[in-house]
Amino acid sequence: MKVILQLGGNVKRSITAAQLATAMPDAKIVVSTELGDYRSYYEAAGIDQSRIIYDGAAWDTVTNFTHTYKLLKHLRCSHLYVVTDHFHIYRSRLIATACWLGRAKITMVKHGSTERPSDRDYAPFDLVRALLWRLLGIVLFDKEVRQRRVPGYQRSNEHGIEIGL
């Protein structure tokens, strides 16, 4: 099954994801984010809400993939279309590849055209985090980032052993 995974962080990514969903009427859409009103973009595009799954467990790019992996596997995802900002493509591709390790074809779909070189600075550490999760089931995270983005989050071992730094 084809799955469109819209990463959080920018609610306007929904525009690109909705356009892609219109072109791929059999694809499921998974929106992985902790914040934002994403539904209105899909409603405006006429996307049936039954095709969309909202997952609010993630608080950063690595957890966008680790927290949706079981769901996507359950959906029998064979081709994953990852929608994110242009500046975020490089790092997201590394993380997606590490988490999936060839279990699905991955296509990056960019929203916008802005590049931000600083995003590449996070890539090596996030790649290590993704590989630790894939190989050992350990999710390393920044406690301050998680608390800021998901106040009151209760630790869950459902997606791996969570270790805050």
C-alpha cells in the first residue's frame, strides 16, 4: 500500500500532502505531529477524512518515524511518500532510510523551496538516533525539546526504550 506521511512542524505541508493525496486516491495519509490544524487543508482539497490517520505522539523528526513505524507496517506500507519542507529533505531521508532499512520504497516530497543549511547540522546525530532505535529499540531524545513540544507526555515503551538526555 502507498502511504503519504506528512511530517509536522509546518501546517502548510498539508497543502502539498493534500495535492499528492488527490493524485493518489488509493493512498492512506498519516499526519505525524503534535500541533496544528491540519484537517482544514485536507477538507478544502476534498480528501475523505477516512483516509487520514492523525498521530500526535511524535515531538521531533526521529520520533515522526519511530512512532509511526508500527502503524505504517500494519497498513502494509510498501511505498512511503514523506512530505516535508525542502530544507528538511536531507535529514528526513537519512532518518527514514535508517528506520525502514529497505522495508519500503521511500520517496521524499518537498513542500516549498527554502533551504536552511543548519538542518544538515542535526543530520549526523539524528541518523545515529534512528539507527539506535532500528537496531536496539532505543529512542534517545532531548528532554527539553519534548517537554516544550509535548507538555505532560507520559513515557511509553510501545515505540522503544525512551531515554532522555
